[in-house]
Amino acid sequence: MAKFEIVMPKMGESVIEATITRWIKGVGDTVEEDDAIVEIATDKVDSEIPSPVEGKIVETLYSEGDVVAVGKVIAVVEMEGEDEEESVQAKSATQVEKTAKPDEKQAESSARKEDSEKDTVVNFADSNRFYSPLVKQIAKTENVSLSQLESIKGTGKEGRVTKNDILAFLENRTSKPEQTTSAREKSTVTSATKAVAIEAPKVNATTGDQIIEMDRMRRLIADHMVMSKQVSPHVTSFIDVDVTNVVNWRNKVKDQFQKREGQKITFTPIFFEAAAKALREYPQVNASVDGYNIILRKNINIGMATALPNGNLIVPVIKNVDEKNLLGITKSVNDLANRARNNKLEPDEIQGGTFTITNFGSFDSLTGTPIINQPQVAILAVGAIRKQPAVLETAMGDVIAIRHIMILSMAYDHRIVDGALAGMYLRRMKELLENFDPEREI
């Protein structure tokens, strides 16, 4: 009988563990492919793990209530047929041997052993792609790096890499395996760029102090924020914007919109629309950094920092914002915000962001200096909108008028975003918002 290991899946960029809340299937139960076998929860989302294969559950490695790290095996399913894992490993080794000349086999075996000692262990948790335990085992046995695995076009369900896909890759591979990502990064790190371990000061509680232990989500947020400040040199730029046209337009359409669509329209969708247009013009703000490589993101996926009732924070992501009209953005914003506050988000709705917007104005703050949501390189903060006296230029000369003014602030990664680029991006945001059409239909 072949055995298949089911692992705790990756639930998002900042989620490293999840709690098993209920086993839907137990030892001895038969499962079909895609049957839900267990319910899991993070402090961000609740979800179910389906079985990728058909068979019988022969072992569960954790109990309800246990906290399990991403990538750990949680259950074993026994499938009908021969022990596929052993036969495939033997087959892969045989196929690789066939591609080598007889007098090269010994040298290749020695080189393979040497490479396996040099290479670091492939961290499959660094990938958003699903790989079965069988494929992972073959990759480890044959020294297939994560970057090579990512390049294989999968023919399985939802583009998954099957055993036949990786065997075909091995048969066609003639060059020496690439170094893993971690090995490449290690080779480029100099003593000047090595992280310095920083210890937090010892804090002692005194009489009358109350000690509250952070919940899991707050610990994740804390670790993510510290990591971001260590990874990226943060710089923040500010600009004030006259949003009088935007305010007047919303006041004009909000009642009609709620009557027609059954939901509110806020300022947030307008900010998202303007941010997406500006990102399309300045793609280096919609990017990530990988060592000394700059990755310009094709898609514009904007995260929306959302405060939860328990005081924590979550960032649902609206995908391809630049492809949506204002009505579509409005519905996406309302839907994600409502489900975020009710803990009803799906795992893929909190990952894949390329840029983030946070709204300090919701709590009447004028502005702030937000922390970048890694691995992004910038985050835009929206301040409170307030009536202020402003100087307006008219044909009859300058006049002072009461206008609706807000401050935009953008924190950016100074490794690749300089002050000039950030300034141009913010200036473009200002132009788009100040020239908003007050007669626009939605």
C-alpha cells in the first residue's frame, strides 16, 4: 500500500502556524479526493484542509487544539496500489542513470553527493505552490532546487506538479542543479549586510501592573513589524491634498447608491482607484526586493489594512484593482471589510498583495508613518479629512476659501525607492484626487 502524507498548508505570508480545531475525518475513515478532513484556524482565517488523494486515513499526528507549524505532516492516508513513493524514487534514479554515459556514472554519483552536502535543505514553505510529499521526496533525492521546481509546468489539478512532470524534468535535465535560493543568498551576503542580533531590554513588572499575554495573532503582527523594520530602511514622505471634489461627489451620491446597491460608499474605493492608476505609471513602487534583484509586479493587488473588533489587524487583498471600475472596487472593499471583521476570509484573500493602503483617518488621525508590509516596498497612509482655510488661485486673484484637506503619507523601502520616485508618486495621487470629476456617474 502507498502512503500519502498530508501537511499543514501555507495560509499566508505572515502565518507560520495554525490550530487544529476539529477532525472531520478520523483514523479508519475513507476519503475521496478533495474531501475535507480537518478544520484549522489561525487568528486571521478559519479553513478546511482537503485530501489531495483517495484512500483511508491510517494515522493522525496531532490532536484537536494542537498548534502546528506550516509544512508539518498532520495525517497519513493509505492509498490502493504499490508503494508508489519507493517505486518512483527507484524509477527516477534509473532514468537519471540512463542519461549518463557509463564512464560518467561514478563521477556523477560523486558530484551528486558533493552537491547534496553543499546545498541547503529546500524550504517548501517559501513557495505558494502545492507540492505533494511524493514530489518533494523526489526533489530532495535528485537535488532539484525550489527555483527549478517552480519552473516546472504542472499538468495536475490547478497546475500542480505531478510525479510524471518531475520525472520528465529529471530526464531532460543535463546541467548541474542550481543552488537553492537560500544558498545563493548566503553566497552574496557580506559581513556588512549580516543582520545584527538585537536583544530587547529586560522588563520587570511592579506591584499593581497587569500582565496580558499576546494572543497568537498579535505575536505574528509583532514579529512581522519588527522583521519589516530590520529588512527595509524606512523613509516616509508626506503631501497634502484638496479632496473637496471627492467629498462633494460622495455626499451627492451616497444616499442614492445605498438605496440602489444596498451598501455604503466610502472614500476608500476612490483612494484605491487613484493608487492603482499611479502604480501603473510608477511600477517600481509596485515591486519587491529579492537580494539584489528588483521584481516589478505585473498585477496590482492592493491590501486594505483593516482593524478588527479585538484590536488586531488584518490585511485582505483586492486583486487586479486597475482592472476594476469604481463600482467593482466599492463592492470588493465592502465585502472584504465585512468578512474580515467577521473572520470569514478565505486564505488566498489575505495574500498576494503588492501594495497596501491604511486609513489613519478612520480614527481621526491627521497622518502617520506606517510600517511596510513585507515583501512589498511601499505603504500608503490616508489621514483624516478636515475643513481648512486654503488659498485658491482665481482669474480675479488669490482668495481664501474653506476646503476639505487631507494628508497622504507613504513609507517606502529606500533600497529601491528614492525620495524623487516617492515624491512623483504622491504628486500623481494628489493630481488624480484633486481633479476628481464631481459629475461622475457610478
